Amino acid sequence: DEDFELPVYQPGILLCMLCIILWSLCVYKEFRQIWLQLEAVARIPKSRKTIFRDNCFVCMSWFRFCLLLITYIARVVIASSLLVGGILWLARTTSIEELMLNAVALNAVLDVDEFLFAGMTPIRIQHAIQNQKPMRVKYGRRRSQCESSMHFAALLALVLTCYFVLPGPLSEIMLAVKTEMCGGIQTFVVAYNSDTQITIGLATNPSRDSGELSVIESAVQTHKDLGNSRLLRLVCGETCGCVDPFSIAWFKVEGSGCSSACLELGQASLQNRSCEDSPVDDSWRAFWDLYPAAMSTFFGNDVDDTQVFQDINRTLTALKQIGCPALSQFPSDFLTGAVWCDGKPGLLRPLTSVCPQACGCENPSPQPSAYCPQSCSAGNRQPPP
């Protein structure tokens, strides 16, 4: 129940409000600068012509004053629009990382006019402005305190309004969505397809038997042993048999989708296996039944139509019926020349794990196969000279 209640401490809302306060202070600084400039210009005497002497305005024409007034009004409108737009942008940002980047980006927006002035204004005009004598504005103690109080009150009102209008209701909406999606029935999955840009949701059938495969599971079982299912074996290595050294060996190699980590787990599982050949079972027969499809995928042509396939088919029949002992009579594949006990990169995992005796795991060897069970290691030791 605690997961579906608003916590007292909400770091996302707190950081959002801090960014809104920072942005508001930046815009308030602009407002204050506009007001002081307007007040200074208003104190200059007005006349029909502008008189500028000794880097100082003696008097200013009414036309120039009206142009400055229009400029200040435009600056106020632009700053107000940026204030509202920036607050809405920050309040609707749901990622904390993007929130910090947006706050920094907004702070740089107010400096665009300074960048334009420094890059586009002639140097002579810039020097003339820098050498101009400052204008005096009366600033008493009472005015300073009143102005600070007004700024604080305006900032406080703005922050409270933003909290109760934007982030507060947004957190309640997100909580309602979470409660609606995760607070009741949870027997469903939702995923977003980035290719089609469509969100898909599927509900689990409540009457489904635990032993019955779903549509996706059935599809995985159907395609896991096919040659063109590399991505499926890479993503679903355990389900596709990459970690099972006794699964169907076709394409259970790294070059056909099985990751090296899954293959290493399969080799490690052989430590407690006995050094005996597996009997003829459904898995053994299914391996040889998939021979035509595996070879057709490997060569890119249908091998069923070749002239030698009839002879190969008789060999496959013998291997299916006899089992592991037939590997001594037919040690390699006729089409690829691959030795069954050694496997072939990109096509076949070694059959050593299924037929350790037939593959000679008990015979002494300086480098025994990684698919030989550990119980055969006694026979792999070289006799002392």
C-alpha cells in the first residue's frame, strides 16, 4: 500500500521546484534591469532634439524616448513569455537528467542578446557605450526594503502557484496511472515497439494451465533449432538450448547465435555427468531428422534434391537406429566433411557431450575435448614415462 501513496519526500518534485525558482530569479533579474534602465532614462530632460555631450545625455528627444519605451515594453513581453514557457517546460519534464539540462539551457537563453551585442555591434559603438557616464538613480533605504519585499512576495506567489498547478497535480496523475496499471490486476505485459512506435499490451489468460505453452513460447520452441534464428538464440540462449549440452546440436555454436557465456555454462554442467553414451531417444532422432534442413540452410540450397542424398539418407537411418556406436562407423559428415565428435563452427556443436565413449573421452589425450564429462578425465591423463 505504501507504493501507491505519495511520499513525504519527493526528490523529483523538489528538484523541479528548485529549477523553477532558479529560472524565475533569472527572469526577475531581467525585469529589475529593465525597470532601472527605464527609470534612469525617464529622469533625463526631454526636448525636441537629443544633445549628447562629454559622454553624457544632456537632454533626449521625445522620439528617442518613445523608441526606448517601445524597446523596454518588448523586452518585458519577451521576458514574460520566456518565464511562462520555461516554467511549463520544466514542470512537464519527467526525467531528472533532462530536468538539469533544460534548466541550464534556459539560463543561456537570456544571454542571447548579450551574445548578439558582442558579436554584431561595431566596436566603435561598444566603446562609446562603455565610456558613457553612468546615470544616477535615487535609491533610499525604504525603497530598497519595499522593493525586496515585493520581489520576495512575487516570487513566493509564483512558486506556490506553480506547485499547486503544475508539479503537484502531475504527481497525483502519475500515482493514479500507477495505481490503475499496477494496483489491481497484474496478469498482463506492456511493451513499446520502437520500430513501429506502437505500445502493445497483452493480458495473460487466467485459465491457462502452467504446463501449457503460450503462443510466444510455442514459436520459440519451433524456431530455436533453425539456421536463420541467430537473434533468437542470442536473446533466449537458455530456452533455445545453448546452455544444455544434451540439446539438439544444430547451430548451438557461437557463430550461429549462442553466446560464449551460455556455451561455457553448458560445458560447466558436464562436471557431474557420467562418462556414458546417451541412449537413442526422441532428442537423438530429432537431431538426425533436422539434418536436411540444417544442411540446406548451411549451403543455401535444398540438399534433398541432390543425387547423393539417397546414400546420405541411408546413413542417417543407421545413425538414428544404432545411436552413438554408429559414430565409429560414420565418424564424419559426407557433405561438409565435419567430424561429428569435433563439431563445425557455424553449424554444429560437438556430439562429445552426448556420446563421450564413442568420441573417445576415456582415451588418454593431452588436450581432451571441452565437452567431455569430468568423470572421463581419469582416462585422459597421460601415463608416466
